[in-house]
Amino acid sequence: MRYVETAVIGQGLAGTAIAWHLANRGREFVLIDEGGFGSSSQIAAGLVTPITGARHVESWAWEKAFPLASQFYMNCEQVTQSRFWKVESAIRLFVSKEERERFDNRYQSDMSGSYSNSLIGSKARFETEVEQSKWRSAVQANYGGFVMPQAARLLTADFLKASRDHFDSTNRICAASINTSTDIAIERDVVTLKSVDIQCKQIVVCEGHSALQNPMFQPIELVPAQGDILTVRIPDLKLDRVLHAGCWIAPVMIDGSYDESLYHVGSTYRWAPLNGVPNEESLSILSDKLRSFIKLPFEVIDHRAAIRPAGFDHKPLLGNHPNYSNLWILNGLGAKGVLLAPWCAEMLINAMLLHQPIDIELAWNRKRKK
Ligand SMILES: Cc1cc2nc3c(=O)[nH]c(=O)nc-3n(C[C@H](O)[C@H](O)[C@H](O)COP(=O)(O)OP(=O)(O)OC[C@H]3O[C@@H](n4cnc5c(N)ncnc54)[C@H](O)[C@@H]3O)c2cc1C
């Protein structure tokens, strides 16, 4: 039987962030994952933007989470000698006159707030950047738009692989599927994972949407949403950044550089069926949206889908089990896993190792207000 201080179950963005925080503090752990490349973290586009949605809402916890995420991924790049994090501006095109007016009203009324801080100079910059771009004539920008100067992108599959390889080189990876109903024996000071012959002081479960089947953390108000993402070929587009316009289009990156003709396009939200199978209706929704602002023909060369683990109120779900001090959970990262995983993982590790409180707003067992 192998003994480690902490076992982390699930190597998506959540479990990987937990593992890095433990590693950075010199703690002993094993990261267990069942493998496969269909998880939400594996197929995510990795976009990080300060403003989201049709109503231009500021991403929740942006001011705290973004600097931390940026530092965190840069540090992981340095340790693994890999490239998967890119900070660069993104562009949002308005899809209608109404949307532009909505933005103008909000932007004008919030000039001193954090919302506008991330957009300073963005309207003037939009005109200049579009004018100077190589893709100007291929993109429909009838209603204008704005630049998000502070935005970023994580190549999630590359980050997960570099992290796995790094931890594997020091024997901290275990490829296995843990049956959370039958595999886990909990005693006062020790948790035994029977099928993998591991004993530990504590476990952190980061299973994504599978948490709904975990009997230890129930009831949990997880509302998973399936998302589809396309890879398309558009040889003459020459897009050099992420554009948002009802959907987003992001140049495919290989070894830190943009591919000349391939783009990811996404993504959709569906609450049923949740099966991880690419959906025909989603293909047609994304294709129509893409056609509405990209004037060039495109060829769909890949179509994938996965299930996002989202909290009922779009906020993460984390913390300790009420009866077992050695059981912890991090979940509910929703559509913001890249931004929120490093910050939430740090909060959880501080609670686990240093007994610091977790924001009650994020407690995994919080309930909807009636
Ligand atoms: C189409 C799409 C696009 C997205 N785009 C973005 C984006 O641009 N930006 C962004 O920030 N977020 C994006 N997301 C959301 C992001 O993917 C999620 O927030 C994030 O991946 C959730 O990470 P997680 O680790 O909680 O869960 P998951 O990614 O689901 O990872 C869970 C891991 O645990 C493993 N596992 C589960 N149960 C067990 C078990 N019992 N034993 C062993 N292993 C187990 C699974 O194999 C998996 O590897 C997107 C999601 C989708 C679907």
C-alpha cells in the first residue's frame, strides 16, 4: 500500500490546479485520472475575457482571479518548459444596434468602476485595430465593437498534458477510475482508495459533472451544460486574435503560434441530453452564427462536445465535507474554468492546510434561495 498526504481525483482544470498548488508548497500528493480525452477541460477553447454574454457582464471575480491565473499559468509554463498561456487582447463585435446601445449605456454610466477599467481606450482602439488588420475585409462589423485589452487564452489540452508529464516524471500520476460509491474507505485519520492501493490523509475530488454520481457529496446543486465546439478551415481569413460576435472564433495554436488556416468556433449550451456526443443542431447553430460575421466560406473539419460542470448560480462549488474533515471537493467551474480554477484551488488548499475560511458564497452545499 502506497501512502501519500493527499489524493486528488480528476485531472481536469480543477484537479490540475489543486495539484500545482500542492506541488508549489512542497506537499506530497497523487493525481488520479481515468484518462480519455473527452472531458470538458480537454476540449475547452481556453478563452479568458473580462466581459461576457449579451449584456456585457464583467466576469465574476475577475479582479482577483485574473492576475492570479496569469501568474499561475506562467509559473507552470516555466516549470514545465512549455508554452500554453497567451495574454492578448480580444475583440467583441456588436451583433445589432440594440447591443451597441446597451453597451454604450452601461459603459458611460460606469466610467469609474472596475468594469470600465478593463475597457479603457477600447472603443478608439477598436476602430484602429480593425482598420489595420489583415482580416478587415473578411469580417462583417456593421455595428462596431470594442476591444478587451486584458484577455487571455490557455491551450487547455497542452496545459493538461504538460502538467501530467511533469507530475508523472516524479511518480505523482495514477491512471485509474475511482468508483466513489465502493472504492473509498474513510476512517478518522486515513482514507483508503482500495482499487489503487493508496492510503492518504485526505482526498480532494475534482470529477467534473460526474460529481452528480458521487454519494459522498450530496445533494450538490450542479447543473451541467453540454457544449459543442467546431474546428473549421478558412484559408484566407488571416485572423490573429479571438473575435466574439454571438459566438467566438479563435485561431488554432500549435506550439505557441497560430495556424494559418484553422480556427475553433464555439460554443453552445444544452441541458439535455447530456451525453458528450456532438449534436447536429449545435453544428447548424454555430455554422449560422459564424456565417453572420465571417464572409468567407468555411469547411468544418472537426466537431466535439463535452459536459461543463456548472453550479446552479454560475459560481464554483467547493469546500469540506460536513462530517469528514478529510474529504474535500472543487467543482462547478462552469464556463470559466481557466479563469477560476487557480484562484479556487488556492482557496481550497488554504482551507485544507491552513484552516482558512472558504467564502460562504462558494460553499459546495449551498442551496438555491427560495
Ligand atoms: C465546448 C466547451 C468550451 C469551453 N470553453 C471554455 C473556455 O473558452 N474558457 C473556459 O474558461 N472554460 C471553458 N469551458 C469550460 C471548462 O471546460 C470547464 O470549466 C472546466 O474544464 C471544468 O474542469 P473540471 O476539472 O472541473 O472538470 P472536467 O474537465 O470534467 O474534469 C474532470 C476530470 O475528472 C476525471 N474523473 C471524473 N471522475 C473520475 C473518477 N471517478 N476517477 C478518476 N477520474 C475521474 C475525468 O476523466 C476528467 O479528466 C468550456 C467547456 C466546453 C464544454
